[in-house]
Amino acid sequence: QQQVKQSPQSLIVQKGGISIINCAYENTAFDYFPWYQQFPGKGPALLIAIRPDVSEKKEGRFTISFNKSAKQFSLHIMDSQPGDSATYFCAASTRGSQGNLIFGKGTKLSVKP
Amino acid sequence: GAGVSQSPSNKVTEKGKDVELRCDPISGHTALYWYRQSLGQGLEFLIYFQGNSAPDKSGLPSDRFSAERTGGSVSTLTIQRTQQEDSAVYLCASSPTGTSSEQYFGPGTRLTVT
């Protein structure tokens, strides 16, 4: 049972464009939703995270939009750059649990110059 | 400050041999997690430590897998009698408190079982 579904699997965007990655979850007990960025040969790096008491969080060019009723959240990368080319993972965890993250399967983003 | 470190970075072993993977978490982080990332797959939770205790071992794929953490710091993941399906990147993460807080990942150990 996949608790966090991520789409698309891969994404190609032109430099300067907007990259949008979507995730949907099933467990309404999830209360923490981070996004991780992973470059080849490296561990995932925490990019941005949101809790369900807000609908949007912005950090620089990265924005998380959160829709609690639809059980969906998305990552928007504005003014995408070739250096943003990486694999992005959404994840979720539950308050009161040990906090282990349930990950989506990842989106490979390629930003073309 | 120093991040999460893991060693070795790469390990090639023969089927049937035992391997030990090491994780040094960020100093002061009480929670430590092991995940496995198989080729083209997402990250799969293996085990969680709060201090030295592991309240949840349900993610370990078989009894060939075990882990320990000593002194509330360094952790070792041991795989006995390795199989080819164990080939993956093993990632360690630490968190200040666990329980829905930020997790910081190490670079991983790439394990190849031949």
C-alpha cells in the first residue's frame, strides 16, 4: 500500500519555467510534509517542509502548496535553473509516531538551458 | 557544523558474506533512522532509534538485518548472509527529536552484492 503517491515520474522544463511536482496522501494523521532534493551520488537534502495548519509556504524560488481537504500537496519551483536538475521526493510523517518518513517514489527533474 | 557521515561510501561484497555499515549522526540529535534506496525506487524505512533504543524494527526486511546504536550516537547496520537483492544505497538520517521534525541525511553507503 503506497501511502504517498508522487507525480510525474519525470519532468523536463525549460530554463526560467515553472516546475510543478504533485503528491497525494491517504493517511489523514500525517502532519508533516517535507520535500527533499537529491543529486546523483548524494543523500537527500531537506528543501522545504510544511505542516497542515498553513496552505502555502515559500522559501526563495521554492513554494509548497497544501490542500488538506484534497489530501494533496505540491512543490513549485519558480524560474527553474539547470542547477535545479535533480530528483525530488515528497514525504510525510505522523505526529506522535517515531517520525519515520513515508516517501513518494520521486520525480526526476531536468531543466534545459 | 558537521553533518551526518556514513562509512564506507561504497561496499562490494560476495553473496553470503556479512557486512557492517556505520552512521555518525549530527551531534546532539537524539533520533536516528536507517532507510534503503533501491535503484529507481523511493526510500524505504528500515529502523528508528530514539537514544539507544529501537522501539520500531518493523521495517527491517528480514532477520538477516539488525542494527544497534551505542552511546546515543554512532549506529551500525549489519546485514548477515548478504543476498543480491540487498544491493542498494543505505541511508542514515538524524533528527533533533524525532516525531515529525526535520531529518538530515548522510551521503549513504552503496552496497553491491555480487
